[in-house]
Amino acid sequence: MRILHFSDTQLGFNDLDITDETGINQREADFYDAFTQVIDAILETKPDYVIHTGDLFHRPHPSNRAISFCLTQLKRLSVAQIPTIIIAGNHSTPRTRSASPILAALRTLDHIYPVFEERYEKVVFDDITFHCIPHINDEAANFAAIEECEASVDEDKRNIMMLHCSVGAQFMMEEYGERVYPREKEDLFEKMDYVALGHWHGFGSVGKHPNVYYAGSSERTSSADARNDKGYALITLGESLEVTFHPITLRPSHRLRIDAGESADIFDTLRSRGASLDVEGALLSVTIENLSATQSIDIANRDIEGCFPTALNVQVQRKFRRSEASAATESVNAASLQEYFGAFLEEQSSTPEEFTRLNSKVSTLFARYDEVNNDA
């Protein structure tokens, strides 16, 4: 039995003030292209089942274009009669029950099984049961859903658990309503043939659990994600579990770091580094470190961008010498103070876990600041 697992497609995401030849935001179009590539792969691979573990859309109220695109692509799976189970993530779940969940529209398609009603549901077939826990805003209700799932394991069939949350770590991404799976309930994973996760955007297994995997996102939502391949996971359930990752093709994305103290000419260094990379239509993140204030004055943002004339976008951050740290709030894209500070933390943190923990606290502080100012 083969199952194709993908997640966090974030349809409707847009970024940068750049449009394509049809007038659509270029990054929004990139996300549509990534989704289409996965649907193409499904139709070519012809798995027995397809699962999507949340954040199908970027927002709970996506644009008409995002909805129309999604329905058109999923209709291809419906026509091919490939059973497809989709759970809601925190991005596509309304914050109040009075709002209509967008995933309800998917019920109009045959062989597409959306799960979005903030409770445990199972989707049952002759040979397999999918135990679905979509995003649930209420923490107590989320825990109750896990307990209901625990009592519903079918010992006579294959069992697949689908979740959209953080597993194996007590830190989060500081997004509305997100969940950390309770450690005391991780024994439930052992009763499953496979546990499919959404929320974190990188593919990989989770800790000590050999059958628990994130599929990762289908596109990059930030420059911090530049090094990660995107695609889908193909799961084979035989005598043993086999999980393989299959990347799709995205526009190039690179991160460059230049030490101003070691470069005689920063622009020559940038051009030299760029010559070894595929920068045609690329997303570039350039960090210039160890700058003095006087050096910074002589380095125009436009000149930095000019080193990569064929790139789609060049995002630049300046990191000043410690003695001049008070000047280190400048960004080529006029990034917010929170974004700048987050980038600083990422550079200074010794591990990804330390960065996530510290950034979580910073995000909380900025949220409180915004709340106070909005109420003022």
C-alpha cells in the first residue's frame, strides 16, 4: 500500500511587490505552481491514498482565486478517484465558530475527505483507517480528541494518524492557536502504522519515533527556509515502513553572508559569490556582517541589488560591529524591528532549538506591545 503525504501548501500566500505576466503576485503564483507539481506527481504515481496534514490555504478566508485554483486542482484527483484526506491546520481554521470553515467547500468533490470541524474524526476504508485530528482552537477539546483517537484504533486494519501540531518539542512558531502534542500521549504513536504531521515546514522524522514524519511545506515562506528542499513524502506500508522524500522544483533561493572586515571590496565579493550560484529569478538573502557605520554609509542598497540584476528579489540585512550595535536596525527592505531582531537571534543562537525558544519569547513581547498600542 502506498500513501502520498504532503502538507502546508499555504495557497494564497503572497509576498513582495512583484507580479507575473498575468498580473498575479509572483510569490502567490509560485505557491500555485508548487501545488500543481504535487498534483501532477500524484496522478503519475497513482498512490492508493493521498493525505494532506493542514494549512491547505494560507488564511482562513482565502481569495476567490486561491479557492478556485484549489478546487480545480483537487478536481483532478477526484476524477482520478484517488481518495484524498485533508485536515485543517491553524492557518485555515477560523478563530470563531460563527465563521464558516473554507474546507467545507471541498465536500462538493467526490473522493475528497476534508476534516475541519475541530474534533476527532476517522475516515474508514476497507483496508485502512485514517485517524484525523484537525487544528482545534480549544486546548481541552484538543486533548479530548487525542483521547478519543486513542480509543478508536482498529487492530484489524492499517492505522494512520493525521495531526497539525508540534511534536517532540516544547516550543512553537508563535502562530495563533498552534498546539504542542502532549508528551504523555506519545505512546499512541506506537499503535499507528504511520503518523503524518503538518505545521513544521521541513521534511523529517521526529525524535525517537521511527514512524512519525513531517512532510514539510511545498514552498518557502521565508529566507530562513532557503536551504530546505520542498516536495512530498511517499509512504510504503508493507512488512515494514518505508518513507521517501521527493523534491519538487522551486525558484532558486540562496543566503549569502559577507564579512565587511575581510572584504576589500564588498561589491566585488558579492559579484564573485553570485557568479557561482544560480541567481536567475532567485530569491536572495544577503547579510553583511561586521560593518562600521562609515562603511554602511558608502554601501547603497541599490548597489547591492545591482550585483544580482537577474534575481527576482534581494533582501539585505546589515550587522554592525558590537561597538556600533545601536546602529544595527537598518534593512534593505525596511524590515520591522521584530523581523530584524529575529534575524539577529538566528545568527547568535548556537542551535535551532535555542533560536526557536528565544524567538518565541520575543514574538510574545512584540505581540503585547502591539496590543497596548492598538488599545491606546
